[in-house]
Amino acid sequence: MSEEKMADEKELKEENEAVMDEQENADLEASENADGNETKEPELDKFSALEEELKVANDKYLRIYSEFENFRRRTAKEKLELISSASEGLMSEIIPVLDDFDRAIKTNKESDDIDAIREGMTLVHQKFHSILKSKGLQEMNSMGKEFNIDEHEALTKIPAPNKKLKGRVVDVIEKGYKLNDKVVRYAKVVVGE
């Protein structure tokens, strides 16, 4: 960056010298015109000065454009890296649950005690559920609530068993879930009419 800064300072110095030269030339021409010696050189000098300013401006534009392109590429690369590694934390926490399932399956092959199998599966389910909950996943409790298209997907309608359940969820076919208050899966429900 210091090289760029030095180059920018050098450019500014050259621009200042060009402006000073242009001013001196203009003063000379003014004095010559006062003497009655008109020439067309001042127009050429102005044209060359403008041409030089244009070159400097184009050079600055190209530098800024290339810096912006580099920034855009770098941020796109960082975004791809972030997306590819985003689920790494969740996966590392779910792996122990997978290990628990493997142990449970192995134990179930050797055991005939149904109560022990149920208890083992319940423990694995609770562990898995607590990991997902710690990551912000929440179950939606839809049973008996008023039907809401922002949270529910109605699979069918049935006659309501009583007037209180009219327009409300009578049965939940598939639970709905929210991740940090955003619906990630709508609850599939049966609505009373």
C-alpha cells in the first residue's frame, strides 16, 4: 500500500507541476497578446494539458476499478467458504448422536429386553432433540390452535367435533418447526369446519 501511496503522491506532484506550467504558459501568452503577437500555440497547450488530465483521470479510474474487482472477488470467495463450512458446527454435534444410534442398534441385536430398547431409543431421541434445540430449532405446538397459513398447511378439513374447534387444528399429521422464529417446515394439519 505504501508503494501505491507513493505513486499517488508522485501523480499529484506531476499534476501540480503540469498545472503550474500551464499557468506560466498562460501568463506568457497573455503578455505576448498584449504586445500584439497572437499565436495559436495557447490553444495547443490547453489541448495537451486537457489531454494529460484525461490520461491521469483514466489511470485513476482504472486503478479504482481494479481495486473494486479484487474486493468483489475476495468477498465472493469468502462467502463461498462461509457457506461450505456453515454446517460444520452442527455436524460435529450430531456425530455423537449417530454413535449412540450405532451402539443402540448393536445392543438391540443382542438384547431381547424391549423395555431397555425403548429406554435407549428415548435417550438417543432426547439427546438429538436437545442438540437441535440448542441450535435454535423449535417445535410448533399446533394442536387446538386457530389455523394460520403462515405456520400450517391444511391437508384436509373434517367436521368439527364441537363448535370450539371450528376453524382450529383438530389433528397434527406432521409437526412444524421454526429455526430462530422463522418457519422451516410447516405443520401438516387437519382443520375442523
